[in-house]
Amino acid sequence: METNHFLNVNILDNTEITTTNNVFTLSSSKSSQPTLAKQILLDENMENCPACLNVLTIEKSTCSSCCQQFHDQCFLTDSNLCYACHDIIIQNSIYLHINIKMASVEFKELKSLIMGVDKKVNDFSQQLEKVEHNLTGMINEVKTDVNKLKTKYDESQLEITSLRRDFTELEQGVAGMD
Ligand SMILES: [Zn+2]
Ligand SMILES: [Zn+2]
């Protein structure tokens, strides 16, 4: 049986795809480095690094935030995070920092507002004390005046009684003359 249906395809990296009786085999002139064809096969069966999109090797790390696996060189081993998650955390911390700053400004404004209200209450309280003081003075003045009036009234009453007595005596005197 003659099987000379040879098909040689030379791909970029010197990998030869040969076909004999519809059976595909892959062979490479360079055995140390993964060839493009090998890479394609590996890509189908193995996971890729989400950062560089190349197939994952043994030297890989898992991100503590997104739980995806990355090449060690595509990973921040110090923080145990991938670059994307690290950026998100940095952004969130900046956002948080801005929020804290804004809250702090709001708190300062609120504090000055409260202090302003407190000063107004103090001023009002002082005014009220003044009014109270003035009012007490006025009440005392009125009381003194009332007492003076009462004394005068009593004196008048006495005068009237005395005058009435004099009049009665005068009347009786006139009646005796008749
Ligand atoms: Zn990678
Ligand atoms: Zn991550």
C-alpha cells in the first residue's frame, strides 16, 4: 500500500504538520521552545494567563482577590494580587481617601455651624438676662410707685374721715342753733 500523500506545511516557527492517511502529526525542528503549533494545542487544553494571554507554566500564582492564576512575572507577588486587582484596590483606596476628606470637610462645616448656633444661643441668653434685669427693675419701680400711691390714699382717707367728722359737728351745731 503506497502511502505517499505527503503534505508539508511550513509554519512560521519551523513546525511541520505532516499528514499521512489523514493522520496528523506534529513535529518541530526546535525541541526546546514550544512551537506555535504546540502552543495552539496547549492553548486548547490548558489555562491561559489572564494578563498576557499566554499559556500558564508551572511558575504561576493565584490572586487573593479574583482567584485567577497568573504567571509569576505577570503577578505582584509582594501583595499577592494581580495587577488588575491591585489597581482596583489602589483606586478604591484613593476613592476612600477622597470620601474621608469630603466627610472631614463636611464635619468641619457642621462643627462651625453648631458653634455658630451655640454663639447665637449664648447671645440670646445674654439678651434675655438683660431683659429680665430691666424687667425686674421696672417691676420694682412700679411696686415703689404703688406703695407711694397707697400711702397717699391712706392719708387721703384719713383726711376725708376727719373732714366728714368736722362737717357732722358743724351740722349738729347748726341744728342746735335752730
Ligand atoms: Zn502572564
Ligand atoms: Zn486579581
